[in-house]
Amino acid sequence: MGDGRCCTFLEILLAVILPPLGVFLRFGCCSMEFCICLLLTILGYIPGIIYAIYVLVALDSDRHEREYYAVA
């Protein structure tokens, strides 16, 4: 479990430095999340950071909830 949290921390750290990079590491370069993050970063650095952190944190917790309900 600690390894997953460490990866999430590093992705968030990279998302603050260069927002599309953190999203790329999680979803790949041809995903909708990456394209939106890249567009927002081009339009403004702060919206790119906000979106990248939101995607990394919110979609990660949503995935864990779905896995929990699938097991239960």
C-alpha cells in the first residue's frame, strides 16, 4: 500500500512542476485527461496544475471505490 501512495505523491509533485507530465504517467499520451491537461497548461499554467491534481486525486479515489465495491 505504501508504494501506491508514494507513486501518487510523485505524480502530484510532477503535476505541480509540469502538469501534463503527471497526467501522462498515469493515463498515457493519447488519453482525454492528458489532452485536456495539455490544453489547460497551454492556456494558463495554474488551470493546468489545478486540473492535473484534480484528475490524479479524484480519479484515483474513484478507482479504489469501484475496486472495493467489485470485491464486496
